[in-house]
Amino acid sequence: MARGLADFSPSELRALRMNLYARPGAVAMTAEELARAVGTTKAQILAYENGHRVPDPPRVRALARALGAHPSALMNPQGRASWDIADVRRACGLRARDVVDAVGVSPKNYRRFEIEGIVPSRRPRFLDEVAALFAIPRSTLERAVNRTPAVRRRQERAAELIGALAERYVPAPGPWKGPAPDDPDLVELATAYGRPVQRTRRVLAYELGELRQTHVRAERERVIADFDTDRDRQANAQLALVRWNQVYARELGRIVPRMEQFHRNAQPSTCWQVLVDLFNVEAHASRAEGGLWAVAKLLSAAVEPLPPHLVERRLIEDVCVCRLTAAGLAHLNTFAGLYAALYPGVRRPLRSAHRSSGSRGRPSPGTETFSVPHHAERLVVPQPALEAFRGVVAGTKSFVTVELTPHLRLTVGPNFVTAAPFEGELPDPGLLDEGWKDPAQA
């Protein structure tokens, strides 16, 4: 019997039915009333409560729905710490077929996820969708993925393979090229992660390249410790060598969990570009304008494919806006180097925020932001769109108007951005009088 169902708790079922926990809004039920609610018999309910029978996943879901509780509330709390993906799914009262139908993934891909913890590469929202279907936090699902036996075995084997690759390539003299494309250890690693060899090679070349910098520093200290004629410098170098070797070992140990997380959460190039543009929103705003919302319509790609745990979305006066969540910011900061290796042609995040106030040739602080009537939130035009608009403005000596909603338009001039209600059609910027005046100065 699967552990998720073996952890079914007769005592929890009885406690919820009798409302022993005094849950707000819940009422006590007799066994007969619960039986009617789930379409079974009183004898069947009592068999569940006495431990003579264990309900299947659909019946667990029906019991939970009748009791106004999550299906996992009917499980033994002590067993949850060891559940893998399949256990969590069963404890949520779902069969594998239910997940396949609800999420719209092939049975093969879902089976691979449940057994090996491999997320479909073309489904950037997959973990969020599964967590939402299970009605559990995404972090709970990720912990279940990490407890899956095949994932643990993969991480142990990956540590061996990456250690061998580091030993083989990091100390090699000459320009850094990364692992050979046909290296058997690299091929095995790519197969274990379910990703193409070239993709895995790019990611690993970045990781080992960073490790190589640490190795170079350690070797410099080793030369001083072995050959310098000054004993004090030798002693200092020996201490530094020990520290760099410790850093090397620590960073080598971090590669496996970082690659596991990256392959599980990596976004396509278009989604990564949107994340970069949202990050750069803060970099092009003044310090007093924290918590900015970017206009989703003006981003380089649609924001809908992005996982909700990375990007927060909302409507402000019917304008769809978005910004990075704390998890999104952490994702960007953690994996920016890996994305740069994977998508070398994509715009990169700025190194520091709030650079516009001190950058020559850029608008002054706050000129990229605007507000809509009756709302205090500050909205911002993403920098690529702003630069494109102002390129048109510079060429036509006019201003650009963009329809944000059927009743709200955005106007971009050489040194201002405003939003105001309008009626009728938008004017053609090419037909406007070249002698326009800045409305902010009118």
C-alpha cells in the first residue's frame, strides 16, 4: 500500500467528523450524516474510523470535502515529514490520472516528474500548477521532490560526476573552454537531469569556470608558500591557501543543489528576459520610488507564462501591472550567471539598482514613473519600451501615445510620462503639430 494512504488516520477522521478541534464554521456530524454526504454507508464510515479499511484517493477527497478540510488533514501528521511526490499526491486525494487531466501534461512526463523529480522543460509554471492542484504551498511540493528516492540518488551520483569533471578540467592550463562536449561524465549528467548535453555543458562550464577562479587564487598562494624567500609571506600564504581550499570545497559542494534547483525552475529565454526587465525597473527608478509596478503590456514578452511565485500581478484601474516577488528577486540573483551562460544574447540585469539618478544621458529620477487617476501606486514604463518611445519622440519632435485601457492613455514625451483618461481615438503622433508644448509646463 502506498505510504500516503497507509498514513490515513482513523482518529483524525473521527476527530474532524465530531469537530473535536472546534474549527471555525465546522459542525459535528454523525457517521450516518457523513455517509450520506459522501455517498456511502454508515458501516463504511465506521470501518474507516476503526481502521478496518483505508479509503482510496477519491474517497479521501470526498470525505475532506464533506468535512470542510484539506484531504491531508485526514492523514497521520507524523508521517508527512517523509512524503515524496506520490505520497503528497495521494494524501491530497488525487490519482495520477487526475493530475494528468487537470494540468494537461502527458502521462509520461508526469510519471517522470513523480518518479525522478524532472520537471517538463517547456512548462515553466508546472510546479506552481501542481502545487495549486494539490492546494499546498509550492515550498511543500519542492520538499517532497527533494525527498523522492530517485532525486536523492541523482544528487549523490551528480556529486561524483561533477567532482570528477572539476578534477579533470579546472586545473587544466590554457584558456577556459569547459568540459568536452563528448565527455562521458557530462553525457551521463545531462541524461540524469533530462536535459540536452549542450545545455548542461553551458551551465556546468559556468559553474566550473567560477570554481577555476578560486583554484587560480589557491595556486598563487601555493607558489608563494613554497618558493617565497620571506618566511612571514610564506606563513601568510599558507594560511591563505588553507582558506582558498576551504572555499573551493564549499563551492564545489554547492554546485549540485544549485544545478538541481536551476533545472527544476529554469525559465525559457523569453520569460527570463521579462524577469530581467522587471529587475531593471528598479534600477532605472529613483530611491524614493520603491515597490514600482511595471506595465505588463509594455514588457518585451507576455507575463502570463511566468510562474506566480516569481511575478506578482494585479490590476490598477484596469491596467495590468506586475513586479518581482521576493522569490523572483532571489531567483534572479541566484541564477543570473547560469542564465547568462544559457542565453548569451539576452539582456542582463543591471549590477546595482537606482543607477538612473547618476547616469549621464538618462532621464532624471522619477521621469519614467507615472500614476493613474485615483491611485497612489507608481507605475513605470519598462526601459526597453521607454527607449523605443523616446527614439520615436526624438525623430518626430512629437510625443507618443499608447492606449493602456479603452479609457486611459499613456503619453511619453522627451522628459515626461503621464497617464490620463481620454475619449475617442488616439491621435497619430506623425500628424501632430511640431510645436507642441510639454503639458507638465503648461
